[in-house]
Amino acid sequence: MAVKVSIPTILRTHTSGEKSVEASGGTLGQVIDDLESRHAGLKARLVKEDALHRFINVYVNDEDVRFSGGLNAEVKDGDNVTILPAVAGG
Amino acid sequence: MLVIRRDLVDAMVAHARRDHPDEACGVIAGPEGSDRPERLVEMVNAERSPTFYRFDSMEQLRVWRAMDEADEVPVVIYHSHTATEAYPSRTDVSFASEPDAHYVLVSTRDAHDVELRSYRIVDGVVTEEQVDVVESYMFSHTGADDVPDAD
Ligand SMILES: [Zn+2]
């Protein structure tokens, strides 16, 4: 199950500057574990205590996974996963 | 230094005034590598709060995709403070995630004297920078090219 993952600027230090990388898995959690095996350090930037960081937005195609299962969100072959740090502040 | 057209400065201030007392937020896109803000997008503050802002996640996805397709980047990310000075709060610093962006803050606490300042926020370090307001980028010598805007 190959998916394309878009990496935001701030996390590209983990992907040798690549904007987009391939990964595999049937759920978002598996995709992130697969990414971590080749791009060490990425997982800690996305996941905290078995849930996505509150201020990291992850989308599968056009869906914010916050509303579709979080790390358990289903991922299918050919899907696009997009990671965007939330733009927020006080 | 942030070099920015006057009409874009006016648009940020107008947006901040309109949303006062809630915080207003938005982004100004520009061609990748140009450091030239050109296309202003007012974003919804999903928090609708006088003390916090957050881009709506679905709107952010649409706007970021459109920038990607147009080979643009977020040159400016702006938001307003409605009761405090135009200086990044601790929360602003902890969430800053665009090391190449100019973070512009607009303070509307004084309705008659709106304050606008710009910062770089990289790895938790805030550096204020000068804001050079120009009528047109045609006569400012900031980027690799001095090509006038299409409009
Ligand atoms: Zn702020």
C-alpha cells in the first residue's frame, strides 16, 4: 500500500529536504511508523502519547483525520497524506 | 527586513480593525524564493477569540494547496493582538512553524494608533525586523528580480 506523504518545511530536516516521500500502511499510524523507519525523528514530531499532536494537522486526501479516526484513520493505496503544522498562537 | 506594499499593510490593518475585539489572522503568499508578499488571504480564526487564533484546518489545506500549485510560499503570516502590544506572545513563539516567513503582528488595542511590527521566529528565537513600506515592488531592490507585478 503506497501513499504519498507531503512534508511541511519545518519537518524536511528529517527527509533530507524532500517535500514529499512515499510510505506504506493501512492506517495513518502504520504510515507514520513506516516513515519513522526511514526518516528517524519524524514520529516524535507528529505523535505524542499515542495520539497526534494537537497542533499538527494531518489530512488523508481532503479529510482532516481529526474527524476520521486520528492515527486509526484508514489509508488506501494511492492516497495522499498531507502534514501541516497548525498556524496558531495567542 | 520586510519589504511590503502599502496596500497590503492597509489590508492587514483593516482586517484587524474589522475583527476587533477578536484576533484576526491571515497569510500573504508570494513566489517561492522571492521573499515578496503579493497575494493576501484573510483566514478564518477558528477560535473566534480575543486571546487566541488558529487557522481553520480545512481552509488552511485549501490555501496551502493553492500556494503549492502556484509555486508560492507563505511570505507573511499575520495576526492581531487586541489588548496587548504587537509583540509575539509565548504561545506565538511555541507554535511558529514557518521559519522562512515574516510574522507580522498588528495591535488594535489603541483604535486610533494601530501598531504593525514584523518578526522572524526560528527555533523559539524572536528577532524583530524593519518594515519597509513601498508603493510598488518595481522600485525596491530586494529580490533577485525587479519585475513589476502583473497587476
Ligand atoms: Zn499573538
